[in-house]
Amino acid sequence: MPVLTYVLDGDPGLPETVTASADSVYSFTKTIYEPTSGIHKGMQARKMLVQVLSNDVNMTKDGTAPTATAGTNLGLTMPKDSNFVVVGINAIRNMKWLNAVAGSNATVKGEPYF
């Protein structure tokens, strides 16, 4: 697998790990990318480094709910062990995901940059 390099300018915030169980739609907690306390209070993340740690996920960034592969397959499939950067507060706010394969659990980790 090739080594990927990310240039993330800015100050990193607190990461969040979310395990998507069953077939529900998930997103990051708002206070992770728009904190109400701490050194980033009142700031908005400019970027979010995202890791898909276990099982593939279907992801959208426009606020619509993604669907499982067995359904209408709405969203971009991000494979297990992938890393990517979401740029812009609107894309971060509207990012949603669910397990790409119905009935499996996926874990997604995100770290905001301010």
C-alpha cells in the first residue's frame, strides 16, 4: 500500500471515534468541530482528517443520508483502512456515514484542524 502524506496546516483539535452499529446514519459531534470550551472555543474547524478503521462505510457530505450497498447505495464508499481529509466547515457539518454492508459495524475516527 502506498504511503500517503497529508499537509494539515492549523492547530489540531480533540479527535472523536464513532462506532456505527446496526444500520443507522452517523456524524461527528458538533462540539468536536465547533467547540464550546477549551482553546478552540468559538472556532470552526477548517479541515477534518478522517480514518475508516473497521469495515467500509458509505459517506455523503451534502447532508443527505447515505444508504447501504445492498440498498440504493447512495454515497461514496470509503474502504476500511482509508484516510482522507474533508475541507470546509459545511462539508464537515454535513458529513454523514453508515456501514456499507448492512448489519456490520464500522468505526470512523476524525480529528479537526482549526
